[in-house]
Amino acid sequence: MEKRRILTVVMTLLCMALQAQDLKEKSFALLERDLYPRVHERLDMNGEPCAVVKISVPKSKSFVIEGNIIGEPIYSPGEVIVYVCGGTKSIEIKSDDYGSINYKFPQAIKKQVSYKLSLKIEMTDTQRDKVLEKRIKREYKAKMKEYEKEGWKHFGSSRSLEVALLSHYDKLRELGDEGTEVVGIASRFRSKNVGKQMAANSAYVTYAQQAGSYVKGRVVSELQGNGIEPTDEMDKFYAAYERLVEKEIKGEMSESYAIVRDLQDGTYEMQIFYIIDTHKASEARIRAFEDAMKEEALSQQQAEMLSGFIREGFDD
């Protein structure tokens, strides 16, 4: 059953949408003053100078350029430079993640001249899911390789680590933008049960500190922008807010899986992975904010400003 479960999830991750990605032209232009093809000259098989096409496209390194090109393309972030023979009619631009386009040049390509082709990627929700599934597959393989190399074992469940990790990605995918991952870490403990509680506390504290730091950073920036210095009352509020977020978020964290490894000195290290629904996390922060307001007297203006930042979240 377990092998069947693994196979089913892997096949789901491998499933590709039948509809191709929509890779489209944004613009094509002659770069009259660009000396690149003269300064960095390449000759074609007949000894004639090449033209240069600078292709502007996101995730440029994922694209392969084919056609009447000379030499290897030059990749840089957001751009691929290709040399083509004078008179070239078209080139093919393709990517496993983003589809392909057989681009026909709208004007005659002249030797020793530079051109700029800008492309855009338009994806449906189905197509985005396809890209996400491929990335999840790569991430799953890398994570399992890391776990095996570092000696991590699944803890607290009869299910294998492979199944636990696949289930974890399933949950995150189902929640989409409404799900986020939080990790709790504990090290150098002898009792695994004690270590699990330490790791859980670490996750609660980590989330609370991130929530508090985000709000403090936004408030300080806002006040300084208006020439106002932060007050001691605000510092007391941040401390109360973090403490109360830690209390409230415990009930909203859903444990996904835990891993443990032997440090070979009589102690262990553990990591617990939690998934939080961002809406529930926002509600927890609001409850913490309301309770902190009762503890620390703030002005109405301060309260309204803080309320807005707390509702925004920080990385939900």
C-alpha cells in the first residue's frame, strides 16, 4: 500500500497539462547604436559577420535557442544573446517549464546589426500548476537526498519519510497561497520526547518573533518617515504582542511531519515541520493584538496604525 501511495503521488507530480505555455512577443526592435556584434564579432560558416539577437525573457537559463545560430548562446539573468546568420528568417525558443515559440522575424536580419526581442509568458492556472508540480518533484528529490545523506529519520509515525514528505507537499499545494511552512528545531537532547517539545516551542517562538519584528520594523519606518521617535510604550507593546502571538499561534499550527537524527554522542537533533493556514494565523495575530492593547495603553492613532500592519501579515 505504501509503495502504491508513493507511486500515485509521484505520478500526480509528473502529470503535465496538455495545453502548451503561451510564450508571446512583447516587442522586437533594431538597436541602431548597439556595437555589440562589432565589438564581440562572430563569423558564420562562410566567414561573414553575424547579427546579434538579444532575447529578453524571464528565467532565461531555462530556455534553449535553436535555428540558424552560430556558436553557443550567452546567458545572463533575464537575457539570452544569440548570434545568427544574416538573412535568418526565424529561430525556435523553447523551455520545458515555459513552452516554446517558433519566432519569425518581422524584418530582414542584417549582418553586424543588433536586435532586441522581448518575450512574455502568459499562463493559465492549469499551466502554473504544471510548473509548480515539476518544481515540487525536483525539490522532493533534493530534499530526500539531503535527508539520506545527513542521516535523518522519520519520527513519531509508522509511515515512511518518503510518504510523509510527499503528503507535506500535497498539503502545501492544496492550500496554495493560503498555506505557509514553519520549522521548529531542537538539538543536543537525550530524550526524543523532550526534544520534540523543545522543537515545538522553537517553532512557536520563531513565528512570534517574526510577527513582532515585522510589525516593529513597519512602525519604526512609519514613525521615522514622519519625524517621530519611537516611545518606550511601543517597546512594551512589541514585547507583549510577541508573547501573546506565541500563545495564540499554538492552536493554529498543524504538525506535518518530524525528523530526527543521531548526533553520535548520545544526543539527538530534531526538526518539526508545521503548516499554517494564513487566514487562521491572521486571526491569531489579531487576537494577540487585541489582548496586547488591553495590557498596554496606546493612543488611537497608534492602535489604528498597528492594526493595519498586523492584518497584513509578514510572509503569509
